[in-house]
Amino acid sequence: MTVVRAAAVQIAPDIETADGTLAKVLRAIDDAAAQGAELVVFPETLLPYYPYFSFVKPPCATGADHLRLYERAPAVPGPVTQAVSERARARGTVVVLGVNERDHGSLYNTQLVFDADGTLVLKRRKITPTFHERMIWGQGDGAGLKVVDTKVGRLGALACWEHYNPLARYALMAQHEEIHVAQFPGSMVGPIFADQMEVTIRHHALESGCFVVNATGWLHDDQIAAITPDPGLQKALRGGCCSAIVSPEGAHLAPPLKEGEGLVIADLDLALITKRKRMMDSVGHYARPELLSLAINAEPASTTRPMTPHWSPADEHAEPAPADDRAPVLRVAAG
């Protein structure tokens, strides 16, 4: 029997200083590891902070905030990832961290998975930013829709409303994830966001037959006031928190945390995966791959590609080329 202790970290970013959030992340890794956590999960784009300003301000008023986010957003790899890597290795913990990744002139909503030896084993970008987020981040690609082997087991990750894309979830399910990491911003929309989130992560646990560790962010009242002085808009930056750990049977393994900063800690008995899948394995005996399957373009997105050769008269009698042979497609069939 394999049992893994996991920690979901509900935490407030430091929105005032450039390095404050990183310091809080490193302390939280220490705190969780001191309580025996082998897996530590942080919220969506915690570092340096989620762009809450873009949810409550019109685009024409976000220029200074957006540029400040650019200034503080880490490159991957870089000094920030090095610091997290070293702390993960020192504590022997798997760490999943959400960051605003700066790649030259663009920002991305990026999930980073550090194995217990400090190795960065996955860097994936949110495939479709939601609503206001499209003014902030570029789009990710299918290269990040993969499950990685870590010290705690096979781990997959999605951010926020990517969980409402059933094909993205199925891509991970078909790779037999054992632990799924979900990350949401928190402190947004109100209680309905937390309620919807809970339904979403519990459903994925049941459907995938895996554990789900979900972490959401938190904003203190003074931080909300710093983002917007408008009392009406401040209401949009409260609620929406549900840090939780869910079993393959869809049950909470510890009381979810919906207010304040703190840790949700639970032991994951991986034997429960087989117990669930014995009854319903959605990518195995419960699947119909001859009827339904999934095709994934797993090629990393790029603005440069090999040039297409120029046409010549000899081409008139040549066999026709495929419509597009530049984008390899991975077919994922259940089973």
C-alpha cells in the first residue's frame, strides 16, 4: 500500500513587493514539509500574483498594472524557479506552482511541477485564458497536456476553467493520472465560484478515478482595497475559495478551506484508485475506443516553421502532399 501526504496551500500573494510572494512560497513549502507533506500545491498564477486588476478594471485603465506584472513575472527557467527547485530538493517534496511566465514580450498562465529532487518535470501553459484573462496571457498548446511520473505518482495538472474542457481532462485521464492538481485564483466572483469549483473537482476525481488536490488564492481586505477603491467592485474580489483534497470516490479527505490562509492536508491511499476503477474505468473497461477517441496535436506552438519548398513544373505530376504534415497528431484512445 502506498500512501502520499498532500498539502493544498491557500495563500495570499504579496502584491506590493517584487519578491514577497516567492518568500511566502518558500516558507509554505517548509511549513507543509514539517507536517509530513510529500506534495505541496499552490494556487493559479500565485507568483507574483493573479491579475485580479483585469477582472475589475476596464482595459484602458490597466496599463500600469499590466506593465508592473510584466516587470515581476519570472522567466522559466530563471532565479525564481531555481529557488523553488532548491527548496523542493531540500525538503524532498513535489511542488506544483502557478506562475505568470514571461517569455520575452508575452505572459502566460503557467503550471510548474518540480519533482522531489528539484527537477522541473513539467512546464505547461493554460490552453485558453478565460474572459478578462485574454487581455493578459497568451494561449498555451497541447504539448503541456501530459502526465508526468514523480516521486508521489503519476501527476497531471489543469488550471481553473480548463476543467470545463472535457477533452483536455480526458487527455490526462487517458494517460492514467493518479493525482490531479487543480489550481484556481480564489477571491473572485463570490460563493457561487467556490460551489462550482467543488462540483468540478469532485466530478473529475470520480470520472478519472484519481485524487484531486486543489489550491486557491486568498486576498485580505487591505489588498482588495489596494486593487480597487470602489466598494461595488470590491464585492467581485471576495469569495470563490475552495482549497480541497478529494478521493477517487469523490469524497473530501479533509474539510475544505474557504476563508483565510492555511493548509489542507490529507493522506492519499493510492489503493483507492483501483477500488474506484474496478467499478468504472473511463479509459479502460468502461470505454468504447472503437466508437469514441481523442486526437491531440502535441506539437509545441511556434512562430517559426520549416519553409514549404517552392513549386516547380515537376510537381505537376507528383503525388499530392498531405494537407498539413507539420503538426504531428497523437491519437489517444481509451484503454
